[in-house]
Amino acid sequence: MPDLPEPVVRTLREVVAPLVEADGGVLYVVRKAGGGVRLHLAGACAGCPGFRITSSEVIEPALRAAGLKGDIDVSAGWTVPEGAERVTP
């Protein structure tokens, strides 16, 4: 994830990914563009209706606190988008 600032990468690895994995999910970075990021939640998060709450109440605030200023787009589903990079704790 070299296109993202180090504090954002650290937050994804040390905060967001462990929380997602604790619920049986898997976090992916799909793309980084224009200072923003597109993430994808798979695993148990794929069919969970609460992924929007996780996105707006956990992921977005954590990334904003880490200094991300661009758009944050989070999707969920069983099929992982092509070119996505798994974020591991």
C-alpha cells in the first residue's frame, strides 16, 4: 500500500483489519486514488447488513483520525474485486 500515507496504512493494519477479522471478515484495499481509498469487506462481512455501520462508525473515523482527507468508499461482498490487496494485521 505504498500510495497511502504511513499513518493510514498503520491504522488499517493495527486497528481496522484486526476489528474486521475479529468478526470473521477480511479487509481489502481495492484502490488508492486522489488522496482517498476504496476498501472491500469480504468473509463474514460479505452478507452482513451491519457493514454500513462498521464503515461509517468505525472505519471512516479511524482513517480520518489517521489523516486521510480524500474519499473513503467501502463495499462488501463475496467476490473480491480484481487487483484488491488484503490488509493483514
